[in-house]
Amino acid sequence: MTTESADAPHAARVLPPSAAPRPATVAVRPPRGPGLETLPPPRPGRGVRRRTVAPLMAADCLATMGTALLVLGPDTPPTLLGAMALTLLLLHAQAGLYRPGPAPSALGDLPALLGRAAVCWCATAAVVAAVRPGQALPLALLVCAVAAHTVLGCGGRGAVYRTRRGAARRTPRATLIVGTDPAARQLAAALHAHPEYGMRPVGLVTPASMLPAVPDAPPAGAGLPLPRLTSAQDITRAVIQHTVRDAVFTLPPYADPHTFALLRRFIDQGSAIWLAGAAAAREGRPPHPDPDHLWGFACRPLDTAPPRHGSWVKRALDIVLAGLALVAAAPVLLGCALAVRLGDGPGVIFRQERIGRGGRGFTLLKFRTLPPCDAHEAATRWSVVDDGRVTRVGRLLRRTSLDGLPQLWNVLRGDMSLVGPRPERPFFVQQFTRSYAEYGARHRMPAGITGLAQVHGLRGDTSVEDRARFDNLYIDSWSLWQDIRIMLRTVARLFRLEDR
């Protein structure tokens, strides 16, 4: 295996020895903040039971089939019933109806149920008219079908929500509140007084950077004696002892390396993550424009990943395009491999650890453009644009971006996406997370071969802060058309043959 340096933002070309990690610690984990680096590797999902979506899906299927049998008759073909039920399930999943907030209601779901029932029945009417031209559904019957479907759907979901609220009162889940006083203690007191939300506070977690200078007493009126957890050992003990299933943040978790470290820990533990209070109200944007609430505290599921309704579309596009590109580029890949082998010697492919979605590491593949160097230099060296060791073959590969073709295999494996934030090495991820408030949030989406930042010229020796801003803008405004636009712009930029 050979190693070399890669893309780098603005900074010294070679970091001073005092700032560089020891070779034995090059493959470090993503930033975890002071006090958390001693935690043992977590076991994702251990002891955590997630809310199953099966009851809601069953209620939706029963509503669909019941309405179809009522409107179309008992002799309706089973294939049509199955197609209608599957269509409704997909439409509801796209709308986020299987990811309810802490206090869902059937009336809150009604507009989405009505719209999707109308789409389903319009499609069904078109199919019936095409298959049986003389038995088209009258408009009045179609309207009644949509109304009945919506009423049955709301009724079924209302029954599921009532059952869940009853179960939540009887056995609320252990919850940790992350934040500072007085907001954290006020929220904890509200959850304790209203068990119907299904959260039982067992401790307050305050980031190390926000600890009060003087030990504090609970504010007057809070009345709920909860331990303040500050060390890694205290947090781990609480998670294991109480089987913590929910973590509620009362402050933005990406704005500080300490809170980002806590977020990573809870995600790895398999806990459900919520954002509550003023932070949830400020950041209430699609797909959560109107946040739910916990007894008056705005609350919504924390977006630790891109909107799920687009994930399968994005992944399908990655698989299709990356597979076709690998087949089409096979002769080019072979030619590049031969050029590197004949011109620069053994070691055609170099492998390097990078950080991707959720802060998890993966091995990135590229054609080698530098002579082999040690792992220490590869992990801490910024840019190689002016490095005299870059070979003629390597310089050509970098100018044409052909050195990145092996990353198509990373895309097929699921390590990366075609479009997304550019992955960085663990050493620099740690530095940037401490220095730039928005940097940690870019790990909500899989890393990409190209991205919005790159097509705006932010690659190589450019501003990290600007990169992070563009990456987060891309994630927050993701759409399939935006991915296609970025890929087209990337292809256009390849013909400019820029040094990097």
C-alpha cells in the first residue's frame, strides 16, 4: 500500500512537527472532544428499541384496501389492491409520515393523507379506464373514494397514536437532556410532569465548553433533582444503567466540537436524537417547517442525515451512473494503470483513510501521482500542487482528474456518492471541527467525488470555511436536479485542465 497527500485548503503546505500526530495515531477516529476520547468503541443499537412503523403501515394498508373493496367491489383483482397499497406506502414514506414527532396527531397528518389519497385514486381511475374502457369511475364516486380513504386513514392512525400514548405513559423511555440551564432543567421538568411524551429524564449533559465556572444549583421552580453528567464515564454509566433511548439537545449540536462529539456518541449508541426549544424553532425548515412540541417546547427529529425521501433516489442514481462509468472507462482505467506502473514503478493505487457520512472512516482509492511517502506525511501534508516530486504521469492525471477514477468503486461500495461534500483525512477533520462551527454538519451526507463547493472552484488550496458553507447549503437544499446540474458542471470543468 502506498500513501500520498491529497486536496487541501488554505494553510501551511506542511504542518509543523508540533502540530502533527505521531505515526501510530494517524488513523484516528473523527473528533470526539475533550473527555470523550477515552470511551470504548460503542455497540450501535445495543439495548435500544426503536418505534416500529409496522402499525402505521398496517393501518394505511387496511384503509387503502377497505376503501378499494367498498368503491370497486369485492371482485377487485388482488394485484390492483396490492399495487394501490404499495403506492400509498411509498407516497407516505416520501412525505415523512412514518417518522412522526414526539406528539403526533391524526389531524396533523390529514392534509398529507388527503393529497396522497387523491393521487392514488386518480392513478387508479386512469388504470381502470385503460383496462376497462366502459367502466370508468365517475367523478362523484372518485371524490367519495378520496374522502372515505382519508377518513379511514385518519381513523387508523388515530388509533395507533392513542395506543402509543398509553404505552408511553406506562413505560416512558430513559432520556438524557443535553444543554445548559435554565432551558435544560425546564425541559426536563416538563417531560417529568407529562409522561405522555414517552421520555423520562435521567440526567443533564452539559458540554465541557459550557460548564459554569461555579457549581450551580437548580433554578427556583425547577423542582426535579437530576444529576449533571460531564465526564465520559458518567455519560457511559448513565446510558448503560438506564438503557437511554433518546437524547434531546436544547442547543445546536454542530456549532461546537464538544456538542458535536456528544452527538456522535449518541448516534453510535443508537439513540433517537431530538432538537428542542429555541434551537428547534429557529431551525424549523423543510421537511419540518412546523416543529412538533414537548409541552410548549418546539421539538423535531434532528437531521443527522439528508432527507430520507431522497436517499434511495440518490443511491440508485449513484449505482447506475457509477456502474456505467466504470464499464465505459475500463480502457481508460487500464491505460492509466499501465502509465503509472511503467512510468513510476509499482504501487498503482494508493489508499488513504477519509471521513464520510456520520463521521465514519473509509478507505479512499486513487491512482498514485507521487512517489511513495510515509504515513505521517500523507496524513498531515496539505497540497502537492508545487511539489517537485509529482511525476509527469501524475501531473497529467491530476490535471485531467483521471487520478480520481478509482473512486467510482468507492461509490459502488457505498463509501461515497457521486455528489457530496469532499471527504477529508481524520487529522484535518479534527482541526477543522474545532476551528469552523459549520464544518461538522457537512458529515450529514455521504462524501462525494464532486460537489457544490468544487464546481464553485473551492478545491485544493482554498478556504475551508467557504467549503463548509457550500457543502451545508447543498445538503439543506438537496434535490435530484441539483445533483445532475453539479455533475454536468463538473464534466464541463474537466476540460479546463486545472492544476490541483
